[in-house]
Amino acid sequence: MHNILLFGSFGWQEILLIALVILLLFGGKKIPELMKGLGKGVKSFKEGVSEVEKEVEKPVEEEKPAEEKEADEQ
């Protein structure tokens, strides 16, 4: 349990070190491409979530059996 808390408390030094390591691994030209792909993924995810929310909010329209429809028309 104590280990889980350690991962949630990154300071600015740790974040800076991680950023520098990423810069060294991927280089300055590759990082914008990676961020662009990440942004597209996040946008797609948000669109999917909003689409599902719209589907859930729609009222469920149950179709009446044919016999009930005929009775309603008369």
C-alpha cells in the first residue's frame, strides 16, 4: 500500500528528469509526432465517450406488437 502512494507524489525534479530521458530517447523531431498521435487518440476517445453518452440518454422506444398497433388505430 505504501508503494502505491510513492508513485502518486512526483515532484518537479522527477518530471523534469523523465522529460529529459524521453527527449534523449526519441529526439527533438520525433516528440511532436508522438504528441500529435497522442492528441488524436485522446480526441477519438472523447468522441466515442460522448457518442455512448448520447446513446444512453436517448429514450428507449419499444415497438408495440402489431396487434396492439391495430387496436390503437381503431
